[in-house]
Amino acid sequence: MKNIILLSDTHGWMDKRFLVHLEGADEIWHAGDIGDKSILEQLSAMAQVKAVYGNIDGAPLRHELPEWLEWETEQVKVMMTHIGGRPPKYAKGVRERIEASNPGIFICGHSHILLIQHDPALNCLHLNPGAAGKSGWHRVQTLLRFCIDGTDVRNMEVIELPRLPIS
């Protein structure tokens, strides 16, 4: 069994109020718009990190991270990118890529809108953790916590905090 934290859109800022929720994670997944390498370093000190770059990430992160990432955790195939859209309106080329890979979980960020939805047309769980950072139009900072046990994805929990003001 693996305990997973999923976040996105930190935009260079890691809210210390989230740190208690990261404790006990086996893996932390970041769906892009990291903003600064120091975010990955903070997360890596807590658990194994899997991350993709987002549209605001500069050359250093783009050289270190992929745009798309596919892997298996326990017995669940996972696919992650930053800009993916949402069911049934995926970004250009995303639906075809999901169909070709057939993941159990598809993850994206970018919208700052939290979404947990099974897509029956693609037979996969679509996850967008919203935005963990304070930059953007969202009013609540969010991340997801769940576990994967064999082929089961369970105990999905939304962690939300009132957004701190941008200073």
C-alpha cells in the first residue's frame, strides 16, 4: 500500500500549513507549475517525488522534468501532465494519448480547479488537485491525499486551506 499526496500549481511557494498533511506520504506527485526548484527539494525531503513541468516553469525545471510522465504505483498505471483539460473536453491530443496508454489514473493541473471524476469513456480516474500555491484566481488552496493498495484507489481526501494573501 502506498500513501500518496497530489498537488499542483505551487507557483514557487509551499504553504507551511500543508506540511503536516504531507507527513506519512510514501510518494508526492506534483502536476506542474512548480515555480522554483526549492519546492521539489522541500518535497523530496519528505517522500519520493514524481513531477512534471508546467507552463510557468522556466528552463531549469524544463531541463530536469518531463512534460508527460507515466509510471505504475502498486498495480495502477498513472499518467500525468500539466495541461490536460477535463472530461469530456480534454486539451488537444490528450484524449488520444490517454486512449493509447490506458492508465487507471490521469492527472493534470493548470486550471486551479479541483476535480475528482471517473471518466467512463476512457475508463480512468481523472484527478486535478486544484492549486496549492497562493498565486492565481482560486480562493482555496487544495491538495489531494489518498492511498493505492494493489489495484484499489481509496481514502480520497481533499485538503483545503483558505488562501493566504499574495505579498
